[in-house]
Amino acid sequence: MYAVKCIPKKALRGKESSIENEIAVLRKIKHENIVALEDIYESPDHLYLIMQLVSGGELFDRIVERGFYTEQDASDLIKQVLNGVNYLHSLGIVHRDLKPENLLYFNQDESKIMISDFGLSKMEGAANDIMSTACGTPGYVAPEVLAQKPYSKAVDCWSIGVIAYILLCGYPPFYDENDSKLFEQILKADYEFDSPYWDDISDSAKDFISNLMQKNPEKRFTCDEALQHPWIAGDTALRKNIHESVSRQMKKNFAKAKWRSCTVSSGDPQGWFPNFQPMTAPVSMFSN
């Protein structure tokens, strides 16, 4: 069985390059942790992308449903994401919108994680195509993107760090009811491992996250470096059950959040997200 993404051609007018880019990226990739494009069909009015069927649900939903969850489980999840993104980076592809909603379980069993949604992905090194467009999801976007600086695949590594942070405590590292203050926190990489939520989390996990959520992209871990960290490659991830505290925070911060979106390109950071509404979790900038 397959999933079909049906796109009305009328909706593509003026955006042809965007869908062409997404298809070009999807045609290049084949990895066990990435949702695959199987085929493409076209009718006079629609474009049909035939995708690998992924039916296991979103990452956070599955964690909340579990009765037992540890640092080791979080490490195993992040390792799969790192493997998939490391593969993308080896091909010169930057995802640019890594977030929990785009991390899906393959099926209803305790199965592998699949990376989805390549609508904002980009090929590095294309002629006259330096990445500088502000895009992604506010709570997961790297400081250099908000600063309107040219950026690289390091933005994906920052996003993975944010996801790892949430997987271990259940709430986002950056939050403020005032959107400009939220962006200021991100620009400064102003986050903490708050007590009591992080008291039972290993120093190794905190070190791993700190190296991914490094403000300077040149000092930030690459996927390959992250895969070699003891919290991923070694045995430093604790096996204590943290499900109760993490799931409680996830329910509070994410269960009721619907991630809306709007396209942005450039301009004053305070004017980038005119539709941003304070919620218990960050709000998406882009539609699927």
C-alpha cells in the first residue's frame, strides 16, 4: 500500500520551482529512515506523488502513549534521525524543517522512525543559490537563520538538538508569550537545563545537546560527530524510567498545539511572523 499526495495544479501557479525542488530531492534519496517517493503521476488538473506508506503516527504521540520511556529510548530515536539526516547531508541536501511532526513511526509496532516532508529542503551548492531564506518552524530554527545570515546544513543539527532536548523533558528549550522575546532567546541560544525536570538526566545527555545547540554553527556538532558521542555510540544514556515527567510535560506543552504556518523570506525578525500567536508550544511557519 502507498500514500498519495494530491496537489492541485492551480495551487502550484507561481510556485512551480518549489515542487520541482521537492521532487528533485525526493528522487535522489533512498534510506531506511526517510519516507520514499515511489512514483509520480500527472492529470490535467492534478499532480500525484506516490509515497511510501507510513502509518505509525507522530513521535510525541507515541511517547505519551507508552508506559515506560528512558534516556536510552530517546538516544535510540535520535540516532535514527541522525543517521537519516547524515545521509541527506552526504548528498548535499538540507532538510530545513526538522521537527517532531515530521518524524513518524513506520507502523504501529515499535518500529523505525521515518523523516518526512521535504517541502522546504534544499540542495547545497546550487549555482547562485546561497541559503539565506528565513524558513522552518520558529521553535526549531537555528540562530543564524533568524539573524538572516547565509547558513548551511548545520541548521539541521541545531533542530535535532532541540528535538533531543524536548525528548528528555517534554517542553521546548525556548518559549515566551512574546514572539520577539522568543526569537531573542534563540538568537542568544539562551536555554537552560531546569531543575527539577533535568535533575535525573545524565550529564552526557546535556553535553550532547549543548554541542548540537551551539550558537556558532562552525563549532556545532555535525551529524557524524553527534553519532560518535558517547550518549549515542556508547552506554552513557540512562535506563531510568522518565515517562511520567516527560509525558506530563508533552501533554501540557504540545497535545493541544496545532502548528499553523506562513511563508517568510526576509525582513525585520519582528515582522517575520505576523500570524504568530503565543501558545504552549512554538508555532509552525509553513504549510504542508
